[in-house]
Amino acid sequence: MNTTLLISLGSSAVVFVALLLIAIQYVRKHRASRETTWEALMKRIVPIDEKAIERVALDAVDASGEPKTEEHSRELGRKDIWKLLGGMDGINKIDNNARVIVEMAAYLERWHPEAAETAEALRLEARRLEWHVGRLRAAEINKCLDYHFHSYGQHAALSYYTMLKRVLALAQQNSGASFADLQRAFGEPLIN
């Protein structure tokens, strides 16, 4: 038999097995996601000082939500941002909660298909946050976290703050099972 043919068949078999394993993993993850309850999602939220997140996030943007310019400079310094966010421990909590928020949006989207647009916006914002967290983790490994934390940390806080406001609005709009519980879990005041 031709060696080229054997190599080609072997390569095809490897690709087929890899695709099959990816499909199996996707199905398992999808099934687990479908079986997740609202209460299980609520339990996965890690307590964070939401007022500190808000302060850091809103320091980066003006009243219209646009990034601040030279004439409206930021007030918080490097040490302030580190302290308010709680360093990398706080960033890891933000990252955890962002993942839960995306799952909450998917949960609400299953029961309220009209929420699809907001859920997709949350997923996009989560990718932004994930990018900033990735830069922070790389900076930590490269021992230059002090230099980068204020910028990437503030952007991560802004993404998280944006996600939190969107999921709260989404839950309120769709009367998501336990909106009051959601607000309490995230430390938000109850909205009447």
C-alpha cells in the first residue's frame, strides 16, 4: 500500500477523532447547561463589593458612557484601583461572576427568546472582560502587574459593571424567577 495513502488516512482519522471528542464535550456542556437551575446559578455568585466596582468603572467614563478625555481626567490612581478591586483576588472574583452572568443570560434566553439580543451583548462584553483579565494574568506571570493593573483592571471593572447592569435589566424585564434574589446576590439595592 502506498505510504502517502496511509499517512493521509491516519491524518484523517486523527482529525475525525478530534472532532468527535469536541462534539462530545459540547453536548455534555450543553446538557449540563440545560439542567442548571436558577438557584444553582445564584449559589455560584461570589460576593464582591459592587460599590467599589462601580466607583472604579465610572471613573473611566463620563456621564454619557464615553471614555474620559484629558479635560475630564480620571480621579483614581494606581493604588486606589488596586485597593478598590482587591488586587488579583478581586479580578478572579469578577471573572467568576462574569461567567455566571453569561449563564444567567442564557438561562433567561431559554425561557424568553426575546432576550437573545441582550444575552448576545452580554457574551460580547464577557469576551472583552476575559481579554483584560488575560492581560492581567500575563502581567502577573511576567512580574509587571503593578504597571498594568490600573489600566486593565479598570477596563475589566467597567466590563463587569456593564454586564451586571444588563443582566439586572434583563431579569427585571423578563421577571426572571427571582429578581430580588439576584439583586441581593450581587449586592444591588432592591428596585421597586
